[in-house]
Amino acid sequence: MLLYKDSTKPIPERVKHLLDLMTLEEKAGQLVQPFGWQTYEHIDGKVELTELFKSQVANGGVGSLYGVLRADPWTGVTLASGLSPRQGAEAVNAIQRYAIENSRLGIPILIGEECSHGHMAIGATVYPVPLSLGSTWNVDLYREMCRAVARETRSQGGAVTYSPVLDVVRDPRWGRTEECFGEDAHLISEMAVASVEGLQGDRLDGQDSVAATLKHFVGYGSSEGGRNAGPAHMGRRELLEVDMLPFRKAVEAGAASIMPAYNEIDGVPCTTNEELLDDILRGEWGFDGMVITDCGAIDMLASGHDVAADGQDAAVQAIRAGIDMEMSGEMFGNHLVNAVRSGALEEEVLNRAVDRVLTLKFRLGLFESPYADPDRAEQVIASEEHVALARQLAAEGIVLLKNRNDILPLSPKMGKIAVIGPNADVGYNQLGDYTSPQPNSKVTTVLGGIRSKLAGTLEQVLYAPGCRIKGDSREGFELALSCAEQADTVVMVVGGSSARDFGEGSIDLKTGASKVTGNSESDMDCGEGIDRMSLSLSGVQLELIQEVHKLGKPLIVVYINGRPIAEPWIDEHADAILEAWYPGQEGGHAVADILFGDANPSGRLTISIPKHVGQLPVYYNGKRSRGKRYLEADSQPQYPFGFGLGYTEFGYAKLAVTPEIIGRDGEAKVTVEVTNIGSRAGAEVVQLYLTDVASTVTRPAKELKGFQKVFLEPGQSQVVEFAVGPEQLQYIGRDFKPVVEPGEFRVHVGKNVNDTLSANFFVRED
């Protein structure tokens, strides 16, 4: 047996032996990642490998494939041409078998898949988008979801996922806001660690584990003007202290892979930033995994950033900086081969990257177990357990923003309900970006959820779409107003859409019926590459709500969307407002559970919602010197960070910090008594913020440093405890090193950033 095939040998020995056997072309082949959906053709139920893929295997091999199982309009893979869970596993097996049996060294392929909120494959469970997952403030539940996603992905042969997204959102006009957990680095860090633990499990070579890829490293959520991949303008201190914190925490948790961002920082693209990729990531943090670019990022160096003369120059710059693989970059390998042969690149630099790719493959156990189990794929994908988890996450991620006169929860006996709006019954509009096509039967819309809840009295529920997400057509107003006039309560389901053109047709605004046309219309106003100048509702949605409001019926607004919505008129006039984000396939059931009180709202905002787009940036943890107001209004958001209502009330008392004086390396215990003073059982998110009263370097007024989600019965109390030590007290000092300064600190504990109890304590000079 060849040494590299001997699983009893240490991985470094196996890698070195294999690397010594490889030709230059075989080495370069390990660093390329072609599009996986182009490796097969699915015709009449049969999967055949393409000649293109076979030629790639013959000409040096393929190190990885991107999105073998991905299906969406970008790939051109549809419900008809895509693969079922079993077929997906069988296709991956055919790909692996061909690569192993028809290459000189039999190196398995690394199958990389998108899994931001569920495996992006036909049939896989579609969970709420990360902005909703963050709004649950339930780290344990999210970790459980990541285990489920890993289970589904690995069962089909996917071994690495391009998630989690750890970008800190600074401008919610950015179309990828939905892919992020929110605006706070501490909360994102907690979710980041849970993601790595959930996706990677106890060991990478387990059949329920996939390698996590942290993205986008770094500053991607701070792009200029909220425009995707725009420059990030920030100082080194903010970069280290805020945007890099979640990545550092995830690296410490053992993340196996990382993806640099498209953007530049202070004139240097992240793809070629040696300080980020080598000095900090590998040097200071000790990261020993694989670095893979985003799709087309190396080409962008020569055509976009314009810091490289041509493709080969770009490839050499990238691999020197620390890039190991380019997503989608088939020319990357050719450029590297030519660069080595011409003397423009040392082969040891190429070897370093190949070493990292091979190491990950060995850690994943691909040499011992390269094949998927189709039977298992059928069993675990979209299992009842996973679907129930999707429903719970969706319910816990819904934020109740307003509930005038306790109009919610609704009673099933309250009379007729009109469900109106463009997001009431369009399944794709509640799934978010990075979602594969799904059968209609798999997705429960809000209309479907309400009808299911009132199954015995279906005549109670009237429906009209009213209008589209975008466009100025009012032809559906008449039907919508007629339905509203007959109803006792109106539920308006509005918002945005990140649904790409799946060819599902559209809705007849005059009748509310689905119709299939030859010319599909896109309502997409959010998602990757869809950035906005405004945070208002698109199209004539606000006008529709205003016309319905004139009827004088109780008005409940449900937002389904991927970024905050700033609509002061709705904030003032609606009787209740639910922010559901994109809640996933079970979102309709979850919204109905909240509306009718079968679930008590416990979601809390992880992103501040402004009164007006002109207030941006409005994230809660800005510097104290940022100013108080504009001429037209103050600078406070409409709904602050951490805000969310429920169907019960919680009281806070007996806040204490012990001891009140600690050393720089010491730890204080913060306790507070939380009591459910309402009449319903419910969950409260207890939030802890810190203020450094006086510091050498300017600091935010408040920073989240801890949170706990606690469930309490009516009248029940619980003492919630937090630890405050160097990790919570430190910041990046003048020398760009972490420091805990002596002096006075203030701790705030409460319901949201603007509703807290406070107490002071001191850090003494050692």
C-alpha cells in the first residue's frame, strides 16, 4: 500500500508523500474548483457525466467542485433537470468514482456546497435566513440547526460548506443583509462559534460533519454606500475590534476554511492582503486551514480592482498572499503552471497551497470514505425532525414590533380574516436568496398557515394579493379592498423578495389565482447584488395598505423581507407589526402560530431599524461623538437594537455586580432577577451591555457583551448571571494590542439597548 493511502499514518506524512508523487499539472489541478453542475447531464431520470468533466480529470485533475447539487436560475438547474436527494448522492458518487478511477493518483474531489440556511439543493430543508436566525438569540437552537444542515449535506456527499456569513452589517441597504446575523460583533461571534461546532461536529471525518468556511474576510458588511463589494472605509482599530472579532472566535473554535471578501480596505483587495491572510490569520491566530476565494475574485484583481496586469499576475499575487484555491477559477491552475515554468512563481509557494488542500481532504476522511449513501440521503433530508426545527426557528426569529391594545394574539372565533398582500401566498418570497427551487407542496405560505390554523372554518379566510412587490399596477386593489371590507380583521403580508426568476409564473392580481405566463416577472428587490437607495416598501405596497386602512378595520402588518423596512406611516397607523424576515419553508406556520398565540413572540432585533434612510448609519454601538440629531429629527432609530415585544411582560430587579472592584485579570459576577409579571408563559432575551466610562481611545456608549434567553412561566422568577472579565473589558489600544484599562465601568442589563438597569464597578491598577 502506498503511504498516502495508509490511514494509520499521520496526515502530514501522507500529505508529503502524495505531494512528492505529483506532477506540476496535478498540483495545480488541486487548486481549481469548476462549477459542479456542469459535470453531469440529467435526462430522462439518468445522470451522465459530461465530456468536459472527463477532460478536466484527464488534464491534471480537479481538486474541488462548486455546487454539484446547487439548483437555481443562475445555474440553470430546475426542478425538472435537478436531482432528488437520492439522485444527488448517486451523482456525487459517479463523479468521485470517475475521478478516483481515472486519475493517476486517485485523489478524491472536495465537493463544496452553499448552506447558509440549509443545503442549497432540491429537497433539502429550507431554514430561515441568518438575519432571522440571529433574531432568535438562541445559540443552542442554531447549533442544532447547523448539525441538521451538515447531516443533510454530507449525506449527499457534500464535504465543505460556504457558510457561515460573519459580516457585520453597517448599511442595511446592502442586498446581502439577509445573509448576516446582524450589526453586533459579539452576537455574531456567538453564532459563529455555534456554526463551527454544529457544522464540523466532534470530528471532520464524521458522516454528519462538513467543513465550515467563514466568509467574507473581512469588512464586507461595511461597503461604501451599501453597494455590494464596494470599498470598506475603516481604521485598523475598528477592523481588529469589530469586523475581525467573529472570524477570530470562529478560528479559535476550529474552523477549517475561510473565504476572503471581494472588497478592498485602504486600497488593498482582501484577496491579496498578506497582512490579513498571512500575518494575522495564520500568524497571530494560528489558522492552519484552507483559504478559498469567492467566485471570480482573482479575475476581479485584473478587471475591477485593477491591481494586476493580467490573469497570471493576479493568480501569482493571490497565491503569494495566502490563497489556496479559487472558486470557479478554472484558469487559476493554468496560470500557476505557466508562472512556475516561466520563473514568475516558486514551486514551493504552489506546494504550500496544495498541502493545505490535501490536508483538508485527509481530515475530512475523503480518501477512506469518498462516497455518499443514497439510502441515508433519502432518510435524513427533510426529515420530520428537521422540518419541525425549521418551524421553531422561524417562530423564535419573528419580532413583534407593535401590538396596540393587545390586538394580538387573535382569537380563532373573531370572525372573518382578510389576508392581503404580495407576500401572502408566494412561497419563494419567504425563502430568501441562496435557495433552490422547491415544490409548492413543501413551502407553507402565511395564507396557508392561517388556513391550516383555521382548518374547520375555511370560509373565515379571504385572500387577495393586491399588488406585486415591485411595479405600479393597482389592478389588484379592487379585489383586495372588497376582501378587506367583508372581513373583521385584516392581515397585510408585505415586504420584499429575494426570489430569483424560478419561472414559477405569477399571480393574477384581479383574482388572486396563480397563473403561468411565457413572460415571468421578477419581484426581486433584495439579495446578492440587489442593493437599494431606500428602505421603504417597493412598488405600491404602502399605497395598498393606506387604502385598506381607510376601511377602519383592525390592521396587522406582517413584513417578510431581507432587510429593515423604514415606513413611518405604518409604524404610526398599523395596530400590530410583525417582522418575520425570510422565515423559510415553515414560515407560514410560524407566522400563524404567532398570530393566534400558539407561540409567544421571543424574537429580538439584531439590527436597528431607522425612522428614515437618511439616518444611516444608525447601528447602536457607534461612537459617543457621533451627534444627537438632524434638523428634521433625532438620531435614534424607530426600533432599537435588541427590541422586541411579546404576549407577556418581564420585570427586572436586584441588579448586582460582585465584587465591585476587580483587577485587570479579575472577573466580576453580574446578577439580575428576571420575573414574568404577565399572564402567559414566554421567553425573554436578557441582554448585558458595558460602558467604559473614560478610556484612552474613544469607545461606543454601550456594547453587547452577553445575553441569555430564559423561559419563564407566569409569576416565575430566575436569577440570571453573567461573568465580566478581561474578554469583555478589553479593547484595541493605541498600540493596536488588546488592553484592559483601569477605571470605572458601567454595566447595563435589560430588555434592549435602550431599556436597562445600570450599576457601576471598577478595575483597579494592578
